[in-house]
Amino acid sequence: MKYEDICLGTIEFSNLGCDLIFDIWSTCDGHSLRKIHCKNVKEFECKNMLDGEELFGSYIALVKIESKTLIMESGEVWIKVISNEITSTL
């Protein structure tokens, strides 16, 4: 599954911090497009080179979900999550 040209809305912790839920926003109007739920997170990496700017609401060029890995990337932001299960909901 792949999404292009979105904004990172919020990151929520769930299940006593074992799960991460990413809210993905439209770059056009800022409305929520979907939520990506990473269940029982095994690994989380984040590189933020926004030079002091807020991570939330930042532009993400590409979101890839392959098997149990989520990768979000743009020129300034790179996020990788490995978990037991990844689901995407509207």
C-alpha cells in the first residue's frame, strides 16, 4: 500500500504505549484521510530535519506499508515503524 503527498496529522499512543496510530491529513484542505494503526510496535525510528519546525502538520511525500513495516519520508522527515500488524482505516 502506498500514499503520496500527504501531511502528518498526529501520532497517538494506544494499548499502554505498545501501539502507534498515525493520522494522515490531506495537503489540500487539512482533513483527515485515514488512520494507520501499528499494533505492538517492535521498532520506531524518526529523523526530523525540519530545523525547529513542528513535525505535526508537516508534508510527507511518500507513505509505504509493506508487510509489517511502515515508512514515511520526505526531504526533511523519515519515519520507520516495524510492528506485528499494520492496518489502515478511513
